[in-house]
Amino acid sequence: MIEPEKIELIHTMAYQQFVPLFVRAGLEINENEECPEGLITCLKLKDCRIEKTVGAAVLVYTENVYVIKAVAVEKEYRGNGLGVMLVREILNEAERRGADKVFLNAKIPDFYQKLGFEILQRKKAPAISDCSTCSRYLHGCEPEIMVKKIS
């Protein structure tokens, strides 16, 4: 079990440093992407005992909506509430900026449903995902567009 006081949450704009973590976590992140369009902030979770990044999340503003672009926690740190910590802080940041709802494209919808996100029909969702153009879409990868109302 990870002690919460040993984990530091840091806001940064250094998106590129988290790309390897996102790729290891199986997220559909372009390794060559310098920085996502509309980047608001990245969150970094650092294990202060060993000075290691153990999780990260990204909030962007695109298509006139706030979007959680990525959330990932290193495999050996999962199951300790760190993903929940990241999502809650991203939601707090979006709310501070005036968001009334936040969207995401979820590969693991159950995780986000536990945090109050609801699945949207793709035809009713904003164009925040290019999954439909991916060869894996509906062939082993079936993500959902989700939304959470805040404030």
C-alpha cells in the first residue's frame, strides 16, 4: 500500500515527459506528438521516496469542451487510489476554469463510471476522439465517450 503523504501531485506543462508512461499504459497516444492542441495542464504523481513519476493525467480544451486526454498510473502502483486522485484533481482544475462538464474517451469505462461519468452515444458526443479511424476500433478496442457534470 502506498502512503498518500509519500506521493506528490504536481501541475506542469511538460507533456512530452509523460508520453512513455501513457504508451506503457496502452493509451492511444502518438509518441511523436509534441503537445496536444489546447493543453491546459498535466498532472504528475511523484513517489517522493524514490523521486519517480508514477502517474500522470492531461487536461485539454478542444472542440469547445474540457477533455481529459489521458490518465495513467504505472502498473506496480495501481490499486492504491492514485488514478482516482488524478481524475479528481483534473476535475477540480476544470471547475476552477469554469467548466460545467468534462468529457473523456475511456478504454476502461467502469473506472470512470465509479467516479460519476456517464456514457454518451457517439452521435451525441463532441468530436473529441478519432477512434473511428483506428484499425483497432471495434476489433479489441471499444472505448466509450463519457461525460461528467461538475459544479
